[in-house]
Amino acid sequence: MSKSICLLFSLFGLFSFVELRAQNHVKWEARYEKNSSEIVVTAHIDKGWHLYSINNAEDLGPVPTAISLMKVRGLKIIGKTKEQEPVNAFDPNFGTHVAYHENRVEFRQKVKIRKLKKLHLTVFYMVCDDSQCLPPIEVALTIEIH
């Protein structure tokens, strides 16, 4: 009986993980642009979904997008992360005006890199459509430096 219960919980956990990934609604890409010395993180957002601005106040309701570069020797972060101009509109999920992105957005972070071959970063974010929000999740990305 205990083996059956363990199997049942294992399957439930697996299906929960698959469902969370299936509900992600954002595909992420990251690259280093040597000419501009910038890390560029691009979000491709499914139609009808919103990804929230990095500049939204945390107490506004939606979780602001946050990009974190792993601190390593040979990496210096210069200034703040910049994003393309967000949509500023009323969000019925939160009952207030918020800043968000639709379809596609780029986030750019100026950096100085010395002798690194890889960079690791995480993106913490949440997405909503007009009637629901999904729990915030964190995605890990790796950038190959050429």
C-alpha cells in the first residue's frame, strides 16, 4: 500500500511540474552583445498574456520582473537594467494601472566582462491574462561569451 501511495505522489508531482511548465507562456533568450557590452534578455510572450515591468512598485499587485546576474570575478554590472517602453494600462486582476509588456520585450544590462566564457542569470516573473494570474516563477539562463 505504501508503494502505491509513493507512486501516486510521484506521479502527481511530475504532472504538476509538467503543467507549470506548460502554463509558462513566456519563452526566454539571453545573449551578450560585444559591440554594446550589454546582456540582452528577450521575452517572447504568448498572445493575450502580460509580463510585468521591472519598474512596477512591488506593493502594486503584480510581481515586477527581476533579472539577476550571478556575481562572478570578471563581471562588473554597470547601471540599472533597462527595458523597452511598457504599456501603462488598467489591469482588472489588480484593479489599478500597471506597466506591462505584450508579445515581445528586450531587457538590456550594460556590463564589463573580462576573461569569462559563460554567464548565468535568473529571471523571476509572473504573467497574467485578462482574467487570471499564474504564480511567479524563476527561470535560469546561461549565456555563452564568444
